[in-house]
Amino acid sequence: MRFKLIVAFVEDTKTDAVLDAAREAGATGATVINNARGEGLRKRKTFFGLTLEVQRDVLLLVVEEHLARSILETIEKVGEFDNKNGEGIAVQLDVEDAVGVAHQVEELTKVVEDKL
């Protein structure tokens, strides 16, 4: 079984909704890193020298390759990434090898067989 790593930078207020939607789309779990800071195309405006930034969470999801694109699109939709600048970003990367996923392989085998 082959895997992809989805890395998503999400507004912290949307993290739970994105995680729930990703699970419904086939993700079997995630690691959340809280309080990340991002900088987009343009710097955020400041107010008396204080930046007005929204906190971000980084979501790491190891997903089965046949489900990856659907999960990525779901994350984009629920996170509203393309609605305006600075809402978030997600990328998927190939995973060369992974350990600790044996229990997920059992469940994913049933799901992937149905999709193929």
C-alpha cells in the first residue's frame, strides 16, 4: 500500500471542521501542531506596530494514495482556502516508506478495494 502526506496550514478556528471533513473523506487520523505562524503573498497590516495575525494549525495526515486527492480537495473546500488570500494552504507529498500504520492498512484495504 502506498501513502501520501498531506500538510495543511489551517486557521485554528477551522481545524476541527477540516479534520472532521478529512476523516469523512477517508483520512484515518492526523497530527495537529498548534500555533504556527504563516506569511503569504503580502504581509498583514499592523496596528500601532502589532501584527494582526490569525493563529494557524499545521495538520499532518498520512493517507492512502488513492484517497489523497479527494481528501486534499475536501480540506481546501472546508478550509475555504481559495475564498481570499491568507486563508490557508495544503500540499501533498509522496511518502517513500512508513511504519506504525499497520492497523490503518487493514481498514484502508477494505475502503480502497471498494474505490477501485
